[in-house]
Amino acid sequence: MSSCTELVPISREAPIHGRIPIAHMRAVYRLDEVERRLGKLPPRDHESLRATYERMLEKGADRFQVKPSGLPAMTHLYDELPNFHEVLDDLRRQLALCSDSRDALEITPMLLLGPPGVGKTHFAREVAQLLGTGLGFVSMSSMTAGWVLSGASSQWKGARPGKVFETLVDGQYANPVMVVDEIDKAGGEHAYDPLGSLYSLLEHDTAGSFTDEFAEVPVDASQVIWVATANNARDIPDPILNRMNVFEVDMPDEEAARKIATRLYRRLCADHDWGARFAPEPGEAVLAALGRLAPREMRRALMTAFGNAKLDGRHEIEPRDLPEAGGRRNPMGFTH
């Protein structure tokens, strides 16, 4: 289900840390199959399904299948994500295998295990940016029906395609990064297996003709790069675990946490005009306080601190500007 053209830059304006991504064009579905399905629809029924088929025809079947033009620079990720070094090492090995060949980018599905706030979802977003491909996101903790991944039959009222189908059809890429967040929360009182579609999606051979239950048109999901996150592996079925590289990600130690906080402080100052008015580096006392937070909480804490300091007429944040433990915020303004 693929067609290739010569290698071309996917963007002339957005090189990835010195590397311009290159791309083949790959067909992710067959137009004749879509036309056949559309022709069989009754004239006045299934308007949503009809609109889906018409959108598929309008967009065409070809999507970019991208990979970096060489082994991309990853030093910045090792610095920004010090507790993900094992995962980054594995990713770097896999990128090296295809960096100087005509082989497509092939990344083994990965499962990141770790406590909330450790940075698992942020890591997945950084991977998508590193590779120069798109990103799809599914939160299993908020899932109310098994069709979030695989779609629901068009016979059901309010049915719609699943996230895999939508990401491939509506996106630009044949090999997007697909994040399945909190995969361990997918259980519950379901009469069906919410993860059932993953059994085939995580296998390269069967993913090549994945059929969404809504559209009933096979799509090529064999190039999707899977990143799943979970707090622990206890509630994840063995067939899923056996299809993925599993990594345990710990909270960063004190030194690593201080480095993360410093880089985040600098980035927030650089990204905002008001940042130029603040001290270029956070003080030691502030770093010590931030080092006790999960990476996910640091940005919110820093933004609160910047605001408190500004209202207090200062251009250097102090520990008292940070939110109190448990998420409560210190009163803004003078706190003497």
C-alpha cells in the first residue's frame, strides 16, 4: 500500500537541529476502495460517513513518510531530559540504523513507566519534533468508549472514526508519533477490550491494513511510531507489553532537577518579552525549592513566581514567590 518518489526536503525552513528531514510519499489508503464505499452509500443516509469518504478523496492518499537526513543532534534532549537517558540511548541506536540508508524510519513501540509528572508526555512531544513528523494523542484515562482508537460502527448514533484513522487521514504524515497516554487506566467495567485494536496496530504486518470500524476502509498504520505511558505495568495485558520496549523512568535526582529548572527558567525568559527584565539565572534558594517539584509542576510554579515578583516590584524571583506545597498559591503582591 505504498508508493515512493525521490527523496525531497519536507521543509526548507525548519531544519531539525542541523538536519533537514527527508521524505518519501506513501499512500495510506486506496482511493478506489474509498470511491467504491462512497458509491454504495444510500443517497440520503450516513451523511457523516459520506463526508468522511469525500474528505479522504479530496485530501488524496499520499502522506509524507519522513526521517531525519542523518543522525540528528540529541545533546539538547540529554540535557533537558536527564532522567530519560536510557530511552534516548535506545532511540539513538534505532535512528543510527537508518540514518545513512534508504530504509524507512523504524522505531520499536515504547512504553514509558513512571510516576505522574515525570515528563513522559513531554518526552513524546520532543520525539515528534526531533523526527520532524506529526503527533497524535489519546488519553486512555478519559476514554468512555472503546472506539477512541479504532472508531465506532457508523450504524451507531454519533459514531465517528478513531484517533488512528483521523491522524493518518487528516494529518500530513504516514509515520506520525502516536501517544497513548496512561495506557494502564484503560481497564474498568467494559464489556469489550479497549486496547483490543492495539494488538494488531503494534504489529508491523497487521498494522499495514488496519480497518477503522467507522470508515471500514483499510489504512496503512504500519509506519506509526508508538509511545505509550503508564504509572505501572501491573494493569497492562502481557500481549501489549510483549510488543513494546519497556522503560522505567524515575523522577530526576536533585542535581538533574536543578538542571531542568534552570533550563526552563531560561526558556520562559527567552520566550516572553517580560523575561528580559528578570535576572538571567534563578537564585540558589529558588533552585532548591524547584528541585523538590516534579518536572511537570515546574513551569506552573515558575509562572506563578514571575507574576508574584512582578507585582512586588522585583525583577528576581524568591522562594516565597513560588506556590505552596499542595498547589496552593502564595498571595500575589507584598508578602512581608
